[in-house]
Amino acid sequence: WNPWRGPYRGPDVDVAVEVTGNVKGLQAALDVTTRTYGARVVLGSWYGASSEALDLGLAFHRSGVKLVASQVSRIPGELTDRWDKSRRFVSTVELLRTLRPSQWLTTHTVGLEAGPVQDAYERLEQARELAVLIDCSRNGSD
């Protein structure tokens, strides 16, 4: 599912992890969790000085969705001895290799040519794409 391509029609979602740093991504996470009472949206992103509006209407309030802020640079004190920075890094890389998020997050792929890459960054900035993959093994865009 891709929020840039149409409404979500999948199964109910208990937890959504939002890491795009884009308000559209946050809205999409809220949209997929409001059908499940008491679901959670984990915010693993920083939205900077964004002043875009979110739809926090009736569906949001009736759903009891919980927003949980995740501070990725800190962990609870009781875990710091076992989960040092090196172990967290290795675990993250292993998890990314297993989940392969680029397969379901990427909304646009371009080659390494300057024009398509510039266009891709503009599309991201304008929130017209969720994630762009720059494929160094090819030229052009699709």
C-alpha cells in the first residue's frame, strides 16, 4: 500500500511505525490505525518546523489511537550496558536486511543522471513521493 497512490484497503493495523519525517506519512499512519481501537503510531521521525495540518477529526478521537514518540538516540538507562551503540547499529542493519523496507516504501526509482535525481529530490520536498530509490546501476528514470 502506498498513501500517495490511493486509500488504504488492507487489514486493520495495531501498530504503525512512521519514519518518513513527512506529515503525509504521519497522516497515512494515523489513517491505517484509526480502524483499530487503541492502536499505536510510533513516531520515529522528526518533523522540524512543519506547520502542515493533520486530520484529527472524529475517526481519530473515537479510535483512541496513541501517539508514541521514539527517541532513537537514547535508550533507557537499564539497557545501556547491554545495548551499546555498536550492538544497536548491528541489530538495525540486520533488521533492515530482513525487512527490506525499500521494497514497500519506495514510490519512485531513478538512475544516477542529474536531471532525474534533481526531480526526485523535488518530488520528495513537495511530498509527491514517500521514498525515492537512486539506483546507481542504471541510467534514467521510470
